[in-house]
Amino acid sequence: MDLLQNVLVYVTLAIAVGYILKKFFLPKALFASKNAKKSPGKACGQEDCGCH
């Protein structure tokens, strides 16, 4: 039972550290969607933006 608890604690810790790294330290450009990369200058709501 102790082994299972230790494994679960380390897995949870790894997920939490990974989330914090992704959220605060890695550049957002790595996780941008393909639509955002295609037309970064156009915002939704402009005429003929192609998003609808």
C-alpha cells in the first residue's frame, strides 16, 4: 500500500510541476492553435475574418 501511495504522490507532483511550467514559463507560441498561427493580425469581429 505504501508503494502505491508513493507512486500516486509522485505522479501528482509531476503533473502539478508540468502544469506550472506550461502555464508560467513556456512561451505561449508553442501551444497556439493552427488558426491563430494562420492569421495572427486579424481579430474575430472584423469583416470577412474567415472564422465563421
